[in-house]
Amino acid sequence: MKSFQELDPVLHSQLRLAVMSLLIAVKEAEFTYLKEKTEATAGNLSVQVQKLKEAGYIDVEKSFRDNYPLTTCRITSAGKKAFNKYVDALQQYIHKK
Amino acid sequence: MKTERHITEKESLSIIQSMLSKTQLGVRDNGFMFLLWGWLVFLAAMIHYIPFMLMDGNTIGGLAWPVLMSIGGVVSTIYGIRKGKQEQVRTYAHQMLRLTTLCMGVGIAFTITFGILFTTWPVTYGFLMLVYGTWLFMSGGILEFRPLQVGGVVNWVLGAITFFVPEPHELPMIAFAVLAGYIIPGYMLKAKFKKEAA
């Protein structure tokens, strides 16, 4: 039986999992969209987005729109694999419990 | 979601489901492009047809096409750029819709170019309506909006009939095709968008 410890620690976090769940369903999303949907603070979201980026699970593109900074996130293929693996492990864990 | 804390397996699944449901808005469209092009093509077709019928084959009305289509091109481009700037999220459905529209544009360009060179206007318009119909049907599927798909089928049927219609009577055919395929569904889509936004 898989234990909790085998679940990807990068994804096994409330806000990071929420961000990945949003990004798995769309092509790309702006930081403001992620903040609105997760109801997180900008600071906390920024930290978690950075962690996901460092893990290689998302790409973060910084640009400008009408002179305002714009951050756009999209999931990577490594991120999709990790997410699917996490969901599979989660389902196996729940079914075996 | 303020601070990180240990989450259970059930909470994990709940988070995933909750976030996925928030992205399932579907692709929403306010109908603007359908109405813009629907009315422009309708007007061009009728402005071309009416003088031709009332003034012994006068083709001055044909100028409506380059003028109105150019206006449509400019307005579409400006609208598309502005809309792109407002979008916070790009979904795969949006991408499909854009690619489908791009394919339609290429189809129209090819049809008009080679139609002018090698065949008659009724045949060209017949093929144009087949292209319109395909785009409308696919867009209706992506937007999950049945009236657009019905409009697509109407365009296919009228397109097939147009092959047998003598000039210039293909013009009211195309006017009716865009009325059924673009204008009526466009107003319905606009009403749906307003209702969902309220």
C-alpha cells in the first residue's frame, strides 16, 4: 500500500496543488487569474509558483501589458506527468484505505 | 488558502475537483464577430444584388464587397487585439476556435481567388457557403451552441443549391445563408452571454 510519503511533496501542498489543477485544464493563465481562483495572497502565490517553476512543473513568462508587469504561467510536460502520477497515487491510496 | 498546512488525501482530491470545476466555464462568446461579419456580408450581397436587378444589370453595387470586407478586416483585427489583452486565461477550446477561424480564412481566400480565375460566381459562392457552413458547425460544437451548428447546416444546404442558381441570384442566397448562420445565432449568442454575465 502506498503511503502518503510517496506522494510528490512538491504537489502535496494545498496551494501548489490548486495551481497545478488550474493549469492542467487550460493552455496558460495569468497570475491574476490564479490568484482569483485560488483566493491566495499575492505573496504566498508568488512563493508557490516559484517552487513549481524550480521543480520544472510550470513555465513562468514575465512580460508587460500597457506598461504593467504581466506574469503568465503554463504547465510543462513534466508537470503534466507529475500531476497525473500524483492523481493516480492518490486514487490508489484512497481505494486501498 | 492562507498558509500551508498538512492536507489529507481526500482534501487533495477535493482541491483538484474544485479547481477543475472553476475552469469549466466553457468557451463564452459575446457573438460580436458573428454579428459583424453576418451584417457586412448580408449588406454587401444585397447592395450588390438590388441595383443589378433594378437597374438593368448595373454592377456598381459590387463595390460594396471590397469596401465592407475591408471594414470588417480592420474592425476584426482591432477587436481581436483588444480582446486578447483582456483575457486572463487561454483555454484549449479558445485555441481550437482560433485555429478553426484561421482555417476558414484560408479556405475563403483560396475559394475566392481560384473561383474568380476559373469558374462562375454562383459556383464560387456555393463553395464559400460550404466553407462557412463547416466553420459555423465546428464553432457551434466548440462553443456548445446548437443554433450555430444549425446555421452551419443551412449554409451547406444553400451552398449546394447555389451551384445550380444562375447569376446574380446567388447573392440573395448568400444573404439568407449569413442571416441563418451568423446573424440570428449571433444575437442568440449575445443574449446568452449577457444572461451568463449577469
